[in-house]
Amino acid sequence: MDNQALQQAQQAYRTGDFATAAQMFSAAKAPSELAGEVDHLRGNALMRIGMYADAADAYRSALADTAYGKRGALLTNRGKALVAAGNLPGAVESFSAATQDASYATPYKAYLGLGGALEKLGNFTEAGVAYRQAAIDGTNPAPAGALSSLGECFVKLGRPEDAIEAYRTAVDFAGPRDDVRAINAGLGLAYVSCNRLTDGIDAFNAAVADGIYQLSEEQQAAFERAQDTMSANAAMMLMGNGYQGGVDPLDPLGQSGNFMPDPSDTGFFTLSESEMIQQDRSETKVRRKKRHTGLKVFIAVLVVLILVLGGLGFAYTRGFGFPSQQDVLTKLFDAVSNDEDATQYLASNMDDSTKSILVASIPSGATPTIEGMDASMSTTEATVTVELEQGGTMRYEVDFVREGIGWAVSNISTDFNVGTVTTE
């Protein structure tokens, strides 16, 4: 191993010079040398510059180093590279192999990739099975995307009733990173396919309410068809034989309705003298109780304390912590830039090899900003924009895990802006 070339490759990778990084990672090892970590990072760099077929070869070389491990992540990355290169059958094979790795910590990523490749091949039945597996995977922090894709497969399979359930569940699980408008648009199409026109119109209206989301041609046609049908039905009702049951729609109460309560029904006017005396005594007791101001103050303070403790508990379950996710991420990037120990900001259950890869993927001198988060009590998945020292920006997906009352980084993957292509 050429350590000098390796150091140059790592430095180029950190600064976002991925073309140089790919060249230097290749130069750092002999052609027949097994170096899983080097080939892993070389594959990531090649993905970033759009050399997808070469990236797939790099991941295959990394897989040859069985001592390196990370088989599930490498196979998933290779599947994404093959999708981007247009080799869908090869991608299906790679994603399928990734799902068989029992040690793979996030198999839902492989199932999502498998579903996408199968859907592009027109195999909607098996794609739906893959999306379902991704949705029910306990490691998936945001199952709404998989559920929405499952609903789309059901529609294409002519099963709109099942599609409705998938889309409705997706809406329930939607987080800040999910496009609820797109989910509602799919739900609207499923409703109209089931002839549930009112529900369909409501779902379509929710999708386009902000004026940003554009319905597909199929969705727009279904929306207009539902509106036209409902308008025709309303016109037919108005052309019927007068008012049904003789009720004027402008006066639905009718002339015979007596909605003013009868005094005899109130109870007050039928009280006897003895009952009125008893009621007065009861009211006197109530007034005496109200004079216990000290007790009321105590109760008020107690209620405030309960609310504060409840608020802290609620904040904990919603992902708040000290230090926060942004604080930990900023300190991690600063430590890399200043050549300090960055591992203190990483999850304690990560092995040294994984920590080394993660730290090597962080550009030096960069400034991270969290743009959106999907946080729970114990995990957080964030979308991060990074301003590079030499100009330009990169986008990352960063995973956090709860450690004590604060957070630690457990994974960083780069968004390569090629559909859903991200690497690990």
C-alpha cells in the first residue's frame, strides 16, 4: 500500500476533489492487492463524479476483500451504481444479495433499491413485495416513502383498495422529509379508481393546495373526471321534483320546528321551596370552598410542575437533546478540520474501521447545516447541506443515535443527486 498516495486521496476526498481522490485511491494499491476500505472510498468518489460503471467495479473489488466485511452496504452501493449506469438486471441481483446479509444494519436501503429497479423493469408485483419489506423493516426511520411506492404498485396492479390503505398509512407515518403532497396525489388517484369521488377530490385538493405540486397527466385527468361527475350529479339533483319531503333547502328547519326550549323542560321552574333551599345550601358550600386561596395556589404550582416535567419528557421523545444534533455535527466537522479527535462525536458502538471511513468522508474546512430532520426519541435522520472551504456545496444524509441526553453521529452518506442514489 502506498501510504503517501492514500493520504493524498483522503485529503482530496475531504475537500470535495473527487476526481483526484478516485485517481489517488487507485494509485494507492497494487492491481491485485485487496484493500476493501480503499476500494469502498474509491467507489464513493467515482459515484460523485458520475462514473457509475467504474464505481460498480470499485465496489466489486471491495467485496473481494472478505476481511473488510460491510457486504450489505457494498452490495447496496453497487446496486445503486448499476441502476445509474442503466444495468437494471445487474442491480436487481446486487440488491437481492444485499438483503441476504444478516449482518447488514440497514437492510431497508437494499429493499428500497430493489423495489425501484424492479418497478423500472415493469415487475410491479415483486417491486411491491420489496417496498413492503422496506416499510416494515424496524431499522427504517421513515417508512412513508416505501409505503407510497407500495401504493403506486398496487394502483398499477389494478388493486386500488389496497393502494388506498398503503397511501393512508404513508400519510400517517409521513415526516418532515417526506413529500405529503405527492402521497396525497397518489391517494387521490386510488380513491377515484375505486369510484370514491368525494374522497378523491379532497385528496387531490390537499396535494395542490399550496400551488407548488403539479399533478401527473394521469392524476390530473382523474381529478377533472371526478369533479365533472360530481358537478353532473349535483345538477341532476337540482332538476328533480322540487324539494324532497317538502323541505326548503333555504329553510331546512321548516315552519313547524320549535327549537326554543320549553320552560317546563328546564327543571328550574319546577323546583319546590325545599329543593330551592337545598340548592342554596349547596351553592354556599361551593362559595366557601372558593375562599381556600392557599390551596388553590398550591394546586396551581403543582400543575405547573407537572406540565414542565411533562414538557421535558415530551421534548425528549421528540428528539430534543443536549448537545443537539446540530451542535454535535458542527463539532465533528470542526474536529476534522482542526486535526483533532473526531471519534468523541461518533456513536460508541461503532468499530474503528467504520469510524475511520466516516471521518475520511468528511471534507476539511467545511460548514454543515441541518436542513431537515426526522427525529424520534432514540434516532434522528437529517438532511445536511455542507459549504465547502473552496466553494460549492454538498448534500449529506446524516444518522444520529441517542447517547445519554445528547446525540452522536452513527452514519454519514453523500447525496449524489442521481435519483435516490446515495452511498454508505
